[in-house]
Amino acid sequence: MVSRNLNRFSTFVKLDVEAFIMGEEASFVKDGDKIRVAASSHGPEWQENPYPFACSIDEPIKQTKFKGIKSYISYCLVSSHTQCLVNRHYKHFDWLYSRLVEKFPVISVPHIVEKQATGCFEEDFSSKRKKGLNLWMNHMTSHPVLARCDAFQHFLTCNDEKAWKQGKRKAEKDDMVGGNFFLTLSTPQSPLDLQEVESRVDGFKTFTKRMDESVFQLSHTAEFARKQVVGPPSGEVPIATALAALV
């Protein structure tokens, strides 16, 4: 038996879109919180960031606290628009990712590199994690909405411990999340062609379905290729030997 969700609007409910449509969300939106959508030849799109910037991550450094009882890896971030140097741990990246996912329900926020219980201080792992965080940061700084988020800017510029905790609490108490997020959207005044909108939505649904299938197939093929390179797991060797003995 396989359960099936028959509620076609479950995603709307989860993202509080239903509450927004029904008028249940009502909060005052400051002008600085507005996210503007511009009209282009390709349709509506996020308004470009008028002050683009980049961010680089230096080599990770092993540090300790509590008189050496606890060790951790620290990453030094440098932003081109402020030239401010800040040190961040992996838990800070993880916190930022969670805040952005909660803040922007209709924007695809890429996952950060996963945690690892052991081997965190090995050189190969540190290099691989740094590369992953750099790729993630490049995407974030190039996004016209995510790059201007207050929580993201706080993450990039705050180097005072007390101010960091204050900004962190402020971001966690942000009212413009869930259904209220849709109140911050400032859309073009020109009306949209409903038939064209429906056609574009149907085309996007078809694309995402095929994309999911292609990514799954690619992942399966890559895993198969990896096994051919490194060889079968140790547990499969005696099984293969036993099966060969039956021939």
C-alpha cells in the first residue's frame, strides 16, 4: 500500500499562499522590505541588484576554544562591496541557509554542503568543503533578491559578537515570512495575459517534471560509474565469489 496525497493545494497551504490569497495575512510593509518584480521581454523577473558584489572564501583555519577543549574550522569571508573580513563557522552557513529558505518560499535556495561527523579536520575534506561553500556563495551573491536580504548582508559584514547575536535574533523574528512574504512583492502595473500565464505555468510544470527525471537518471548513472572506479564494496566480494562457485 502506498499513500497518495490527493490535496492538490498542499504546497499552497505549506507555503502560506492560501492564507495570502484568502486575505488572512495583513502586515505593514516598509518600503525597504519591498521586493520589486520588473517586466522584461521574457516576462516578469526579479529586478536586478543595482550594486552587484562578490565574496571570496580564504583557506580554512583550525581554531580552538574553551582552552583547547573544542576545535572547529573557521572560514574567512571577504566581500568586494565592503572589503570587510568576517570569520564564519559551518554552523553560521547552516543558520543562514535555514533563514533564507524560511524567508523566500518561492525562491530556490541551493543546499549547502552536508555536515560530516568525522574527518572534518582532514585536508581533503576541508578543501572540498571550501570549494562547495565558494560555489554556494557565488550563487547567493549573483541572485538579485537573495544578495540584498538583510540576514545575508548581516552574515557578510558583522564581525562583532554582540552585534552578531542581535542581528541573528532580529532575523529570526522577521515578520515578513510565510504568507506575509507575498505582501512584499511589488509587481508591474501592466496587466498580464491570463492565457499566456497559464501556458507558461504549464510549460514550467512540464520542464520541472522532466528535469527531476533527468537529475535522477544522472545521479543513478554517476553512482554506477563511481562504483566501477572504486570497485565493489567489501561485502559484495564474498557474495560474488559464492555465486561464481555455483557455475
